[in-house]
Amino acid sequence: SAGLTEEQKEFQKVAFDFASKELAPHMAEWDEKEIFPVEAMRKAAQLGFGGIYVKPDVGGSGLSRLDTSIIFEALSTGCTSTTAYLSIHNMCVWMIDTFGNEEQRHRFCPSLCSMEKLASYCLTEPGSGSDAASLLTSAKRKGDTYVLNGSKAFISGGGDTDVYVVMCRTGGPGPKGISCLVLEKGTPGLSFGKKEKKVGWNSQPTRAVIFEDCVVPVSNLLGAEGEGFNIAMKGLNGGRINIASCSLGAAHASVLLAQEHLTVRKQFGEPLANNQYLQFRLAEMATRLVAARLMVRNAARALQEGQKDAAVLCSMAKLFATDECFAICNQALQMHGGYGYLKDYAVQQFVRDIRVHQILEGTNEVMRMIVARNLLQ
């Protein structure tokens, strides 16, 4: 909590308390049984965590990007997978709040902020992941409706959520032909693929989202036609901070688990904590965690203030934090020895849950491309 205001320390404490009481005790069960913990998330929404950086007039908490990062980091110490879904939901509500008109904001945001309804973000397709501008899902205008055809892949919450923020092609090829539509579950022509079996992130379902002559009112268009790619990218800047913050929480929890294990476990007649090699590794883990945290919080401030280099700072923070935090969790597992590989020990779940953070919200290879492009312009 170094450098935080009293108010931010209070948010952090509330989130840590929620993580330890409502998330951590159930983390292993949700993972093993693949339970989507909707009731727990609705309790989080009662604390204002359903629309953290959404304006208060539609039920949001109106907090800053830095406040949001602090909250997601703290929540993630309890269950990284569930917190990661919360971060995606928050990004969707923010998109509607920021780019929607007054009617759309008041129609969708209040029930999403309370998490009475849940949201999914639909950008990735079977054939376009990192190359998002090549997406093929099409929306053809017919009178006062769009007819949507195509499919989306790897959609968090898909099939179990109520509102889908969908990037689709209303114009020609490339980014300028992409628009953003908001769909509701139950729309004719909207269906879902099988629930995917994943290495981690098991407390949130992942499915393909399929559109077959799916009719959506023109009144569900966010912003203007052709603005979808811009909306998607602006959403992802915040998403990168959010997912990096979830990685920080997992690494924070893993450092504490390693610290405890080194103190308790004895080998060769003395605690592992007396071994200088392990002391040095623990010191490195803590140092890298603090460095990653400072980088994420710096990027969050830049995004909040609208600095011109905010997008590249978000990419740097996402790249650095997700790589470093995975290494920290992995090292914590190694320190547990054989115990670390057992599902009775939480450290292995943190490793499995944050591995995907190096892939989603833009792969870390794409983060390197963004940073390099900025440097060489």
C-alpha cells in the first residue's frame, strides 16, 4: 500500500477482506467442479466491484484506473480466475457507459453494475486472435436492424452471461469497417459452442459464441458505424492493466505461501528458510513483484490522465507484470517441492490460473510489437 491515499488503502482493505472470506475458501472447489460463482460475484457487486470505473449515475462506483488496479490485485489473492472474469465484466460495462448514448447507458449499465446481469466481451474469432482487424463476423444493415453472422472463440462467460459486447464487420476490410453491437441472451440466432476444458480459469465458463441470421436492433449499436475497432482497442488498454493487476494478486499470494512453506518445512535438520539460496530466490521474487506493481500503477495513472503514451505504457506493464508474476508463482511452486504439484496446495492453482494472462488481452508477443513500433516511429 506504499504511496496510496487513505481512501485507496480503505478500498484495498475491503477487497483483501472479501478475497480472504468470500473467495479463497472456495477457490479450489470452484476450480475442481468448474463452478461459475455468480452469488459470490453479486456480493462483490454490493461493495461496488461490478462497475468500478463506471459513472455513478448508472450505478457505477466512479473510481479511477489506479483504484481499480488496487482492487483487482487484492481480490485476485483470493481467486485469480473469478477476479479475472470480474475484470472482463467491468471492461464491458465501461464500454457501454463510455461509448453508449444516454438511453443505452440507462438500459444496460444499472443491472450490469449490480451484476444482476453479467457481460461477455466478444472480439476473438477462430481465425483472428492477435490480428483482430481481420475479424469476419458480419452485420448487414436491413432497415432498422442488423443481421449478424459469424462466430467468436474463447469467450469468457459465454453461454452463462446475459449481455454480449460484439465486434463485427459492418463495412469493408480492415479496422475502419468494424462496429460494436450489444446483444442480449435469448436473441434469436444467438447460440453457444461446447464448454471448453481449460488448464486454469476454471471458475468461469469459456465457449464459442455463434451468430446465425441473428437480428439486432440498430439502437444497439455502440457509437457510430466504423468506430468498433477504436472502442475495442481503448477497452483493451484498460483490460491490460486489469489482467496485469490480477497477475500481481496471484504473485503476491504465492510469495506469502512460499514464505510460510520455507518457515515450516524442514530438510537436512533445519528449516528451508535457513538456506541462503532460497532466501535469495525469495528476495528476488518480492523485488520483481514490487517492480511489476509500480509499473502497473504507473500505467494506470497514465491511462486515467489520458497521457499520450498511455497505450504503450499499458502494453509494457501487461508484458512485464504477466511474465514476471508467472515466473514468481512458478518459483513458489518449485519451493514447495513435490507438495507444490498437489492440488491440496493453492500455489499450483495460481500457476495454472495466471498462465493464460500472457496470452489474452493481446499476447505478450503483440505487446512487444506495440512497444517496438512506438520506439521506432
